Amino acid sequence: MKRSGWPRLLFALLASLSLGSMTHLAQAAGPPIRLVVIVAPGGSADAMARLVGEKLGPLLDTVVVVENKPGGGGNLATQLVAKAPPDGTTLLVTANNHTINPTLFADAGYKISDLVPIADLMWGPSVVVVPANSVYMSLDQLLADAKKRPDTITYGSAGIGTPSHIAGELLEKAAGVKLVHAPYRGSGPSLTDLAGGQIPVAVSSLVAAMPLIKAGKIRPLAVTSKKRWPGAETIPAAAEYGLPDFEHLTFIGLMAPGGTTEAQAQALSQAVMKVLANADVKSRVASLGGEVGHMDANAFKQYIEADYAVSSEIVKATGMKPE
């Protein structure tokens, strides 16, 4: 049976935030909150959902349960949350797929307007990586070879339309090269093949690639942020190789079902911002190669709308199709 009405815990949160205090939360025990994640356990979105849920539950005097629902490039989880009642008990943890899929798929099963942005949870760049024994010692060497031999150098990504694929497409455009895209079903398989020498290049989220980079099994050439990324300062930024306007960052964000009011979204957003300000959370996110989010519900909504417009143009311009 569907629950109706905003849960008591978020009523209390809204009231306490308006008073500048969290004291009412202790009396506001409510139903569990589900964080529905678009990927299987083990990915960065899953790790972030569990980290935030661990801190958010006690803050709201409730239990936060992480539910992984992979499939359809994130569409299955998104459809589930889009159809949930706007009562604060079912939320979506998603990534850049959210703004790409409505254009990429003929029918993603949802529209951007079907969900309400709550907060950005984590940001991180992608990274261009090669096997540890690769002949490419820097990004400019790779790009120079790609210019001499168009359509011959293969790069792996986490799949068609994923952030790593979009980063690869934007890199090709910025550098004026043409690579061969090899989509995988996730970052893990692409990085495994890269480390084993089955493919010469991969574009991956920094979070996914960092363990293999630290283990010396793959070599990073450049991150896709405009500047060197905190916690990975030894890896050059692509801008250092004559690509000053190139940048692509991956976000992990929190969404609520459509129908969630602005006041409700802001109340939950402020609670999440309090979690992200926790020193332990910041440290653990940094260890993953990411940075915690900083946007409240209104700012994140503006970002999602702008990113949707950009993503739509990329999908149309490249003619990419879902797997």
C-alpha cells in the first residue's frame, strides 16, 4: 500500500530548520527511507549512498536502507522512484546517466521533470588510463598518435552514454582526433581488460580507476578536470596538454519523486548538506578520489536542467545509441 503525506521526521526537520535548530528530530522517529541506487553494489554511487545513509539515518532519527536496482543504464531505478509517492521515503541516488538517458533512449521511461533534485553528493573527474607497460607516457603522445592514425586506437568505457563515454567523446572533439569506442558493461570490466592489455586505452571515473592506479597496474595520463584534482595531484589535467576548454566531471546526486514540494526538497537538502559537511564524510570521499557536493536543492535543479541541455546536444551530435 502506498503511503501518503510527508513523513513526520521530515515535517520535524522542516520545522527545526526554520527555527535554526535540529532539536525536534529526537521526537520525530518515522518510517525508513529507501535510497534506490542505479548501479549494483560496489560502484561509487553505491558507496556514496551507503556513506550518506549511514549519517543521514541518525540525523533524521530513522533508518536509511540502500536498495540497488541496476538495469537499463539507470532507467529501472529512476522509473521506480519517479512513480513513488512524494512522501520522503523513497529517494534516488543517480549520476550523469540521469540527464543523458531521456535523449539517448527512445523511451527511458521518465522525463527530467518526473524527479525533483535534492542535492549533489559527490563530484569527480574521469581519467584517461593506459596499461602499466604502455608506450604512451603522456596524453600528448596518445593524441599525437591518434592524429596520425585516426580510427585505429581503441578506448574502453563503462558503456554507451555513461559519463566515461561522454568524456571520451568530448576529448575526441576537443583534441580533433578520432578513436574507436569499445563500450563495456561497467568500469570494472573495461579496467580489467586494460590492465591485461586487451585494450590500449580506457576512460574511467577516477574513483573506479584509483585502486588499480595505486597498485601500479594501470598508468594515468590525465584527468578530465581543468585543474589537477585534489588527492590525485600527480596526475596532469588535460588542460596542461593544450586543451584549456576541455572538462568533464561526473556527479552523484540525490533525487526525489515528482510532486515533492520546494519546501520539502530544501528541508531534505539541508539535512544532506549537514551530512556532507561532516569531516569523516569529506575524508572518506576524498579517499575515493572525489569531492563532496555543495549545491542545495535549487542550485542542483538549475545544474540538472543545464546539464540535460548539454547532454542532449552531445547525444544528438554523436548519434550514439543505447546498447
